[in-house]
Amino acid sequence: MSINNINNDSPKTAVDNQKLSQQQQALNNGNAQQASAQKNATAVARQDSVSLTSSAQQLSQVQKKGAEAPVNQEKVDRLKKAIQSGEYQINPESLAQKISALESEIFGTKA
């Protein structure tokens, strides 16, 4: 008795076809469950939201305005050169008055 060519030319039995269809259904069900889980995860992710406080919104507006503000590059370069060479002189009284005025303006107090 030779066992080399078992079931080579014979058609599949009904039991083999049933097992094959059950395996395919199980595979399809697993894929459907994965797709459903992905849809649910996406739905949950879409529910996330961010809200900014009014302070954060004001800060964002100030940053945008600061980025758009014109810069006198010639003056900046002149000041850099003077600082690097040691020629720039600071007047401490004038600086103190300007700091005090700025604080008054920001905090609404009089110096």
C-alpha cells in the first residue's frame, strides 16, 4: 500500500469544505471586530477638546502682534555694535524712571 498520493486527485469532502468555511467566517468575524474597535477608538478620539482661558487667548494675541511689529533693524545693529565695543552708556536714573512708568502703566499704580 502506497501513501505517496493520498487525496491528490480526489475532490474535497463536505466535512473539509465545512471546516474551511468555518475558518473563513471566524477570520471575517475577527476582522469585523477589529474594524469596529478602530471605529470606536476614532469616535472616542474625536470627543477630545481643548479650550483656552481668556488669559491664554490674550497672550496668543499679544504674541501675534509682537511677531508682526516692525523692527528698526538699523537701530538694533547700531545698539549691538555700541554694546559690543563698550561705548553704550546706561543712565541709571532714566532707566529707573522708565521702569517705574512701565509698571504704573501695567499695574495701574502711580509711582
